[in-house]
Amino acid sequence: MGGTSKEYGLIYVAHIPRTGGNAVKLALRLSDAGHRDWETTKEALAIQREWANYKRNTGMSVWDGYFKFALVRNPFDLLPSLYYLPNRSDIRAMRPSWEDFVRDPILKPGGEGTQRLPQSNIIGPEVDFIMKFENLAEDFENMLAAAGCPKPYPALPPPEPYSLLNATKTPPNVITPDRLPYQQYYTEPWMIEAVYENFAADFERFGYEWEEEK
């Protein structure tokens, strides 16, 4: 799922789960800085073909004139977050073993709605600004500056407990509190090699790598 903001000419190219997208969308949507016209789209921006359809459907004048941004995350950290995400019962019911998921990571299984990683394929090539989950608050501020938009917050608030009651004040939590450091999920050398192979495009494009646990 992506979205557009007409007033400031923003297109959120694709919402990849567990990259901080809900925090950013709420910040743009619920602020008093003029982003209330944020519109989500039902278009599934999951693979290159669907992304290309979205480009066609918006019209070239809109697509070329709007500022396009996306959010990504280190694949090594993204996979455990996707696999162990507690509130996605539909995905949890269909998921394979963790080992099989590492071998063949699918963002969303199920027939024609299947969404496949890596992230680079999901967001497509024509993006003006890439925000990284690991540097979310600073990248959010830099993205707004690059797009010429006012800040909906002095800075994107850091991850913290969230409820609908304070949704107008605090974006949702983007980190699962009981998650282990991602390194501890890759218990065999072949797992690391598999992630490097499956996400080769992400490692090359976004500069991610395996980091030793601190």
C-alpha cells in the first residue's frame, strides 16, 4: 500500500511492512502542518508490474511532478521482524518454518496476491528519496526538507508504546520490544548466505550488510 499527498506533491511509493511506514503515514496524516489530505490507495505496490501500473494510473504529469519516497530496512533485520510479527495471524497461519522462510522469503503469500521480496523490486527504480528504518527520524526530516514540505513534528518521535488513544500525538511503535538482535536468528552459516543471495539487489542498492552483534 502506498499513498499520495496532493498539497505537497508526495508519493509514498510502497509500504513494506516493518520498515516504519505506519509511523511516517500517521505523521503526515495527523499533523497540523497541512498533510491532512494524505490519501491511501488500494493499489498493491508489491512487484514491479503492479508498481508500473500505479505509475500509469496516476498519469505521467502527476508521477513526474510528485516527490517519490520509500522506506527500507536491513534484510537481515527485516526477515525476523516479518516472520515473528505477532499481529499478522493470516500470515502466521500460512508461514513455513523459519528455515524455509529464510530460503524463500515471501512478503505476502497467496495466489495472485503473492508479494515477493527483495525490497528494491517492490519500490521500483524511480524513487527520489530512500528512508532507512535504522535512521528513521533523521531520514524523515531530511526527506521532508528535500521535498520542500513543512515538518509535521519537530522530529519524528522515537519508537515507543502506542495506542489509538494517543495516535494524534505519537506514531506507532516500529520495534517489537521482545525481539532478539537479528544476528541470533541466523543460527547456521547457510542462512546468512541465503539472505545475501535473495537480497543481492538490496545490499547493492541500499548499502546494507551483516553486522556483528554489539
